[in-house]
Amino acid sequence: MATGGRGPVVAMAAGSTLSSASVTLFLLQVLPRFSQAQTFFFPFRQPETCGHNQYFDISALSCVACGSNQRQDARGTSCVCLPGFQMISNNGGPDITCKKCPEHMKGVTEDGWNCISCPSGLTAEGKCHCPTGHILVERNVNGTLLSQATCELCDESENSFTVANALGNRCVRCEPMFINTSKSCACSEPNILTGGLCFSSTRSFPLRMISTARYGELGISFTSEWFAKYLQSSAAACWVYGNLTSCQALGNMCVMNMNYYDSSTFDACGLFQVIFENTAALGTVHSVSFWRQNLPWLFYGDQLGLAPQIISTTPLPTNFSFKGENQSTKLKFVAASYDVRGNFLKWQTLEGGILQLCPDTETRLNAAYSFGTTYQQSCEIPVPKILTDFPTPTFYDVYLEYTDENQHQYIWAVPVLNLNLQHKKMFVNQDSSSGKWLLTRRIFLVDTLSGRENDLGSQPRLIRVATQISLSIHLVPSTKNGNIYPPLITIAYRDIDIKDPNSQSVKVSFSVTYEMDQGEAQVQTDIALGVLGGLAVLSSLLKTAGWKRRIGSPMIDLQTVTKFLFYYAGDLANVFFIITVGTGLYWLIFFKAQKSVSVLLPVPAQEERFVTYVRCGFALKALQFLHKLISQITIDIFFIDWERPKGKVLKAVEGEGGVRSATVPVSIWRTYFVANEWNEIQTVRKINPLFQVLTVLFLLEVVGFKNLALMDSSSSLSRSPPSYIAPYSRILRYAVSSALWLVIGLIQIVFFAVFYERFIEDKIRQFVDLCCMSNISVFLLSHRCFGYYIHGRSVHGHADTNMEEMNMNLKREAENLCSQRGLVPNTDGQTFQIAISSQMRQHYDRIHETLTRKNGPARLLSSSGSTFEQSVKAYHTMNKFLGSFIDHVHKEMDYFIKDKLLLERILGMEFMEPMEKSIFYNDEGYSFSSVLYYGNEATLLIYDLMFFCVVDLACQNFILAAFLTYLQQEIFRFIRNAVGQKNLASKTLVDQRFLI
């Protein structure tokens, strides 16, 4: 093969091979020699830094000298000939050749290729110059170059009415207004020349016009160069001639002044209003009374109470649905756009970020117009970028396009709530009452034009930017077909004083919100709260009455009121929990699963009441939890040891030098062992807290259930990364997390009860068995006159025995060769609820006071040795007393056993008071676990759930909520164990060092 390029040519026949030497030679010739040192940096140059006789080489990115008789062109990227030199060749860019013109032809033609003699001198560029009103002629009609250029005067007579154009190379017809007004191409007095247009002085038109740009946010007003040049001419052309473009330009200037209208001044809006009032005879457009023929539609009128009628009276004749065959989830907004001079640009859809100043992908920008998707976008834009991207404002009249039942296309005008609008020097649109609002139509995004004072080409003194644009859509109440009222655009502008643009920036936002009337939902919630709150009062009264019976006090005192408030706090917390979970699930199910839209999610402001309910519920549930925790760690408990000494032994007597017989001591290790097991089951739960937290977190974050809480219509658990992610609804976050927490908790509880406790381990029943095997009974008082009894008396008489005898006893029990374990002969009932008499309690307290005296003030105690001996003596006394009480020894403090009535079980209280005899209620449900975590699983589960949700509502972070929830679980578990150990040691004389 052959080539004309630089470098070697390599040819190889088909099927031939190259030797290693040939390959090496080729690589040395062709490939770069990387063994040599190379640099990859060079000086940084910009086109404006090049000299007048240099150009900027766009390939080498550096300044290169122009050829002889040449200089830099206007762009700076190529060269042109110097004045007095003509081009001989031009191959593009800097590759040109120049030649000096002869003395008798010093001028250069406009295209630069020829020299020519000029009749009236030269310009600075070496071109021919002609007087005003003349045009330069260099060639014949057929293109032949003249030897000498001529300057031709345009004919301004009535026959032609021509004048030189701006370039001075053609005669064009004068402006029609000049001809119509002065019958010439000049606007001579007394006619009025303004904005390049000529108007007759005989027309009844206001001459005193105010070219003021108003910046109400900063309280600044000054004469705008744009208004000074074009306000009067636009108003005059609109009024006098009905010029459509001028009317649009006048309307634009009114919008640039924030639709400010003062009947006493003739500013932009004042002139617009004068024309509007004086052109009533022209009629209206599309039967809209606010839309005058030839004029743009700027206002909806200034009558009070008109705004609510416009935005919430007539529904749109179309509907929306999330699912199904007639799915309709697209809001088709279109806008008629105009430039600042009033020229109609085009109809354009709002998709693609037309009203969104923040840059983003087209998919995310267009998500703003997906019905039901709450949209939020915000960013910060540097002022220099704004000045560059928006040299002049573009104005938009926004409409919503829809199709009726007959498939005919219509558009509905979208009203605008301009928060910067002033009426009678008041910002009426910032009022909370919609009856005071004044709605408008036309908007713009950025105005960098009206803020220029003296020169339209200079930097503006002030600019105005639409920093907040919100599109709100209201659902028609009680609709079943997805009907909505006309959307409302709320826009807020910020006036920026340009001082140091390079250091200034603007924060802008765009949002779309969906609302519906929440009045009915709030009424239903209030009714539910009232009914359930009343039931909570009754429940708390019953609990308080039961508590009064259990403490044996009929008097209503401050303690009774306090106890009632604690019970009411817990019941009211459950009420708030039921209402909030029910409300959350309602919104989750009915919003996400609906086909035709009938409900919309509450907006953040409407969620505040719900969030308040959640916080109140958590605070009350925390109070209930602490109340139960304190109640559990302040119980009275005693371990009754039924073991009796086995004979006597000889024991040496100190000081006497002899021996005597003594009773064989009973081992305390069984009591220590049972006490230690009791300590271990204090915080046993029906669920695994760590598994609960991790599973819920896994389902939310990994599986994607958290996506159900997004404020959009999708029910998918996943979202693609390029798609727009809507903000989270606090109600839906609460609903999703609550549902998952309850489901996982209930699954664990069912698994624990059905499988784990049956086939693996049941610590509560094992503890009862352990008591029986250890010959230890548990006497527990949770109230002054109420508590629980676990009968652990061994049916074998002794438990302190060897392995062989222990196995034999178990074998006999398994073969029913011995009596049953129950307190009542021939029964298995080992657990009881007990209601003791006041006499029994008083006797118990007298012994118990001696038992716990070692914890009293030091001044009331004797030496430590005697104190311990007294405590040991009191322990044996208590053990003997309780044992004899169980054995019916004390007839004056006897008891009887009975079953609880069904109503007593339901109400959680006892109808019969233990006046003379104590009462033992058969308890097959092991209700003594109510003084443990085990028996309060519902309270703990709801408390953990509400703690998790409150943290998430505050920080919107499931991971942090899960971590803090598990942390507080462990903290309270540690406190419960530590304080419980201390209380157990003080009540039972068990050394705390043996409780692990």
C-alpha cells in the first residue's frame, strides 16, 4: 500500500511474515519514544490575552503571530488585513494573504477583496463612508465592481418614503407610523417620537408617564432604562393602533413591576389599566371578562373574595387515576411564551425544566408533572450564571391541557398567586386568608433587564429572580373519580442588589404539592379519640379500684389520684397508639392501592397534628413503662426453704474444750441458686430485641419497604437510580415502620409460644420446676395485700441429696409413684395469685422490718456482727412463719383456695376482700410473670415501637432510629437487672455477689 502521509510506509503481502528485526525497526520509527523525557504542561493562555497582531490558535491553545499586513479579527481566533490592504487569498482561519491598495484606490470594499476609490472619505476600518441618509453602492446590479464607489440618497418623498437601513447598504420603506402620522420619514413637531415610533400630539393619551421599576422587597424604586425607552411607545401603539405586540410588551412591563397598580400614577400597570378600561368596546376573548381583546390576560380582578371562587368552585372536566385501563397520571401543562418585546415565541410544554431553574436530568425534571407525586427541588445558582443565561426575560401564560369525554382538546388557564404583588401598598397575597388574594396570570423566571439604569448594555443594578415556585393541586371533596380544582401556581420573587456578582448566589426551589380537605378525617379522628379516651378513663378507674383493693386501703388520697394518673397515662398512650397506627395504615392502603384517585396524602403542615399524637403517645407510654419498671423493682419477695435438717452431728464448743450434739445445718446453696435463676428471668422477653431491630431495619433499608413511604403513587419496593425520588411522608413512614415492627413482633411471639417454649426452652415453667426440685417456694407481694405464690415444696421430702437419690426421686415422679406437686393434694397447681389479710400483712411486716434493718441508718444499728445475727434470726423466723402459714398452722391467719371468676379475670381485679382469711386463687397462666419483663411484652413492644418511630420522625433516618432503640433497650435492661439484684438481695438476705 502507498500513503502520502508523514512517516514510513509499511507494505506486507498477504500471508507473508515479518522478521523480529523488521518489527523492531518499525516500532522504532513509528511509535513514540517514551524512554525520552516528556512534559505534559504548558502556559495557560486565553484569547483576550493575545496582542493586536496575534490570534488564538484553537488547536495549540496559544497565541500565534499574524502574517505581514494583518491584525487580529473581532473574535480573536483568526487574522484580517490591515486598513488599506485587500485580501488576495483566504484559506480559512489565519491563512490569508494581503496586498496594499494603490494610492488612487485607498478604500477597500465591504467584503475586503477589492480596492476602490471612495467619494466621501474612509472609516477607521478603511471602508468607504457615506453621509446620513445615503447608502453605499460599490457594484452594479450584475455584480460588476465600480471603479469608484458612489453614495446614493434615499428618496423620502411621498412617492417612495424610503430611508437608509441600519447597515447603510439598502433603502427601505419608512415605519408605517411615521408615514401615517407625519406623511414623511421624519417625526417632526408637534408629533411625539418615542421608542422609535411616531405619535400624533392630537391623540388623547397621557404624556406624563413614570418609567419606574419598583423593587418592593428592598423598598427601592428607580428609573429603568428599558421602561424609559419603550414604555410610552408600547402603551401608545397598543392604545392608538391596537398593536398586538406592543400590548404584549406593555403587559410584560407590568408583570416586571410585580403587577403593581396605583390609579394615581401612570406606570406600566397604570397604563395597562387605563387601556383596559377604555377599550371595553372591543369585547372580550373566549368570554373571559378579565381578558380584553388585543390585550394580554394579566389579572383576575381586584374584588375581594374572588380568589376562592376561582380556585375552589369549578372542578376541571377531567379525572385522574393511578391504575387500571384508564390510567391517567400525567399533568399536561403548556405555556404560551413571549419575549420581552411582546413577540409570541411558541406554545411549549413545561416538561424539560421550563419553569425549573435547577439543572437535572430530563427524567427527574419531568417527574414534577406525574400526578400524585409530591415534587421538591432546590439548589443554589451563582449570580454570574443567571446574568449569562438570562440576558432578557421570557414570559409565560400557563395552561393545563385536558381532553373531554368526546376526545376534544381544551386548555384551562392556571391562576398565579404572586407573593410579591402589592395592593394599596400591602402584600395581600401573603395573607393567610384566600379571600384577600389577588390572582394574576403571567409569570417570568428572571428579570435582569428592568434593573438597568442608564444603559441597556451595562450590568444591572438589581435583578429579580423567582426563588420559590410551587404548583399546588387540590382534590375535589368526596370525589371518587379523581377530579381536581384548577391548579394554582404560587411564586415568590427575590430582589437582588448586584454589588459583587462573583461572590453572590441565589437559592431557588420548585415544588409540586397535592392537597385535599382534611376536615372530615380530623372530625373522625376526634370522635375516635373522644370515644377511646372515655373508655381509657373507665379502664383506669377499674385498675385504680383493683389497686385499692390490693393495697387494702379504702380511702381516696393523693396516692390514689397519682396511681390513677399513671394508669390513665398508660391507657391513653394505647389510645394514641391505636389511632396513629390506624390512621397511618388508612393513608398507606387507600392512597397506594386506589385506582381512581379519591384521597391524597396530607401535606407536611397537615401532618403536624398526627405527629403531635405520636409524641403524646410516646411520652405517655414512656411514663407507663417507667411506672411498671419502678413497680417491678420494689416488690417484696421471699424464698421459703422447706428443707429440714437430717439428724444431728457432734460439734466442738469454743472455750469449753468439749463437744456437743447439734442439728445438721441446711445448705443455703439451693436458695442462692433459685434466687440467681429468678434474677436471670427478670428481663426475659417473648421476643429477641436485637433480632427485632435488625429484621425491621433489613426490611426497610435492604428489601425496600421504606419506598412505600414516598409521596408518590407507586407501590413498588424499588426505585431505579435515574428516577426521581419523592420526599417521604411522615405518616407513611410511621405506618410502614409500625406495621413491620408489629408483624415481626407478633411472629416472634407466636413462634416463641407455639414452637420455642414447647420444644426448646420455657424459662418460666422451668423456674417453677426448679423451685420444686430445690424444695423452695417463692412468696411474692407486688402490692401490700396482693401477690403471687409459687409452691415449690418437694414431694420427696428432701432436695439436698446425692445424685443417685435425686435420679430415683425423678424416676418415681415420672412413674406416678409419689404424690403430685400441687399445694392441694392430688393436684398439679403450683402457682397462685394471693390476696392476704391485713393481719397477715402486719405480721409479715414486723418480721420483715428486722430482716431488712441492716439497711437502715447507722445510728439505729448495733455492731455489724449482731446486726447480721439479727438478720439471720429474722430470716429463719420469716421462713418458719411463711412455711407455717402455708401449712395452715395459724388459724387466725388462715387461707382458702378458690378459682377466679371469669369477670374477675377480664377486669383484672378481685371482688372478694380477704377480711379474716387470705385467699389463694388458682393461677394456671403463671401470672407472676407480670412482675417480670415476660408478662409485660405488649407494653415493651409498643414502647420500643414508639421510641423507634419518634426518633425516625425527628431525624428521618431508620438506621439511627434502630441504633438508638437497641441502645435504650440495653440501658434499661441493665438498670432493671442492677436495681432488681439489689432489691432481691435486701429482701431475701441473699448475698448480691452470688447473683449473676
